[in-house]
Amino acid sequence: MGTCPFCRAQTLPGDSICYSCGRVFSGAAGMDSRIRGNFMRSPTRRAKSGKAPRQEFATGKLKRKGRRKRSRINQLGLLALIAFIFFTPDAKQFVLAKWAEIEEYVMEGLAPHQVYPLEAEYTVVRSIDLWNNGSDVGHLEETIPLPVDVSSKESMPVAIAYEDDTEVEKSTIQDVISHEIRVDGQIIQIPLEGKPTKSKDNAIVTNAGTQIWWPGIVNPDNDDFCPHGTCVRVSTDVDSNSHKTLEFVVTIKSTSHSWWHSTRIDGKIEGKSEGVSLARSGTFDEIKQRGGGVETLYKKFGDQKYWYDRSQENWAIDGRQAQAPTVFQTAMNIEASLPNNLKNNAYAYARATFDWLNDNIPYDTNAPNTARSGEQCLDAGIGDCDEQSNAFMSIMRIKEIPSYYVFGALADPQFNSWEGHAWAYVMLPMSDDWCEQNEVKIDTCYIEGAVDVVNRKWLVHTPTVYIDWIEEYSEFIPNGNIVNNYYSGGSMTGEDFTRKRSFHTEGYSVSGGTWNNKWLGEDLT
């Protein structure tokens, strides 16, 4: 018994062809048998396809040598690249920066978000339902805020002014189209901004005796006024064992706007090009140089550390160490978390506060009727929109960053449901260097923008927000106590006489597409 010289399979005497690999090994006779297919038996066991073992062994040995050589070269090249990256500062910084960009891109893609329309026009109805279950006539005196047009920079005539006297126009983020009162089966149109005013002596009177008028704003010499800003006032009676509905109906066009210069903000949204950022931000001291001299936002809402007394020194906003130790300690911890080069950066401090509250203070669905102060919110470790706004603004006041209230209502993105809402506005400066490099007049080189902590909206306005009133400074009612007047809203007399306020949408349309507001903290390093 022999073996095939090619595949080393066993062969029998007289075989001219290997019946395993099919190769001819005995000249022309073997080839003739192969052509005719005269195979007398099945392939030999243990045969292997391919080249003969010796030939395969020799070739494989050469391949492995080649692989080993290339592998060593690749390893040395990779080692040299790593050494270059980590021992060359510029290369190391470049690679780490690119890695951070990739990491941020991935995190942003995975982050939860809320979808908002770019623009919306809607009619929202503010209903006041009155039930009189008593035996006497019930009486209501109601003060309803009149919403007004709101721009992207309420404290200035322009968004930004340049040294060559060119200007960037402000954007209108809320445009009030119309408003009216519906009561006693009648509709009373209210002029925009309540102008010209109408005194109570000249009030419109319905067939059922309800009076409607819209006086001017706070006047210490006259008790017939709007206690906090433009308003419409209603005086009505409700007979015993009866129900009455008073409706204030407003149609508004609202547009998304951002005061944040960031790649996270959709390019379709106005404002980002003039917005503030970590790199553009100024210092705490530079706040005082912005916005109009002695009547700056700093003077109105920055240097006063305690604000809005609900009763007997129970300040909603308080940045004093002795009276609000938890607020003070939280602020110190937030400041300590910032890198040394950012400890004086106003934007970094404000953004770090926003992120800290989002990470540490959950929303309270059963908040008390009287909102917790900033100190009480942090002590409780929980809070609703008013309370978390109080906490945010208390921490801002420690560093004398101007911050103040905004009140209104908030709808879901489909405008199916509404609820009363409160949030904050904050003023942040761009740095002197940035302003000078971009030839922006120092006085205009800042933003004033919305911060809604509980809805994770950082320096952005969404069309789902209906702005009732942005807090105004009052020389007649100091220390922010004008906010009490907003909350009071009127008075009621009568036994077993109740009132319920609510909102609902009467119609809406959206345009311009949608955008995503990412719920993601900012890397402040």
C-alpha cells in the first residue's frame, strides 16, 4: 500500500489516480482513467483537500513569518502614536477635545427631551367658575392680568447695539392679538395693553349688572388701579344657589427664542447668535456695568438679597447667610464645584445652579398652598415651580445676579391641558473682552432670559408658555412685595361662596416645524 505524493492519502497498488484529491501520479494512463471517470472506490479516509502537506506547511510557514513582521511594525506604530499623543501637549489636548466632542454627541443623542413647536398661535380661555350655595348673594371683585407683547430684551430698545451705531433688533416672543371678557351671555372686547384706560366710573355694565373696566397701573393716590400691572377688573354678584362663569379669552402668537449660544439649540430658533455662553460670559462685577446706569437690572433685582415677604419676614427669595443658611451653603458648594478659572464666571455659576437643582430637587405634586421659600425648598429637598424658582433666585441673589419672577400658564406641546405656572428671568453679561472684540456697546452687552427649572428649559422661551406678567420694579411697593398683589387677584364675600380658576384651549395652530429641548447638564470644565 502506497501514499499519494500530493495529499498523503493511502493508495492501492496499480492506482494511477489519487481517489481523494483527484491528482494523476502515473503518467498518461492515469490521466486517461481520470477523464473516463473510472474510479473504482470512494475517497480514502483521512484525506485533506488543498495542497500537499509539505507544500502547505512550507507556504504557511512563510505566511506566519510575514504576519509576525507586519504585526510588530503595527505595534510599534501604535506605540509611537500613543507616546506622541500623551507626551505632546498640543496633540494630547486635541485628541481629548475630539473625544469630548464625540462623547457629548453620543450623550446628546441619548438624552431625554421634550418636543416643542417653533411657532404657535392659540386662543386660551381663563375660566373663573363661581358657585354660591349660600342663602345670600355672593359678590366677587376679580383682577385679571392683561398679557402684553413681550420682546427678547424688555429692558432695552434693541437686542445689541454696535459701536458703528448698527443694531440687532429685538425679537417678539409673545404677540397678543386680542382679548375679551365673556360674562352674563355678553362679550366685552378689551383694548390691547388696556389703552386707553377705563375707570370704574365709566365701567361697562352687563344686563345682569356685572361691571367691567380696565384702570391704569399702581397709583398711590387712587384706589381704583391695577395692583401689579395692566389688568381688567370685574365686579359681579351671584345669586344664592346658583352658578356663574366668567371667562377671559386671549389670542396669542408665540415664537420660540433662545438666549443661549450653543450647538444644542436648533438653528431655526432666533436669538442664539446674540446669546450668552460659558466662553462669552462676563464676571459678577461686570453685571453692574450693563443696562442703563442707576436704573439697571442690577439695582432693581440684583443687590437686594431678600425679596417678596409673604408674611412677617417670610421672604420667598433670601440670599442672606444668617437667615438662609441652607441657601448660602448650597451656593458655596456650587461655587466650589467650578474650576478655579470659572469661579468668577456668572454664566458658569447660574448654569451650575440650574443643573444642581435638576439633579437634586424633584418636583412636588402636592406642594403647600403657600409656596415654600428658597430656603424651605432646599431644606425639604422637594418643590414645585414657584418653590424651585425661589431656590434658584435665592442662590442667584447671593452673587447679586439679577433675577425676577415671571407668571402665567403652561400648556403641554399639544395644547391639550394648561396649568398655572411660575418661573424666573435672569440677567447675564457678556465679558468686557468679548464685547470689545465684537465692537458691541458695553451697555447693551448682556442678555435677560427665561430659566424654567422644573421643565428643564435653560435660557429658552417656548410657544407653550403664556406670559401673564413679568415682574416689574415698583418704587411704591418695595422689596418685591408687588408680587403679593399678583397673587391676591381679588376678593370674595358671601357664605358658602366658592371660586375655581382653570385654563383651556379654544383653538390653536403650529408652524415652522418642531425642535427638541434636551434634558442634559452642561460640562463646565
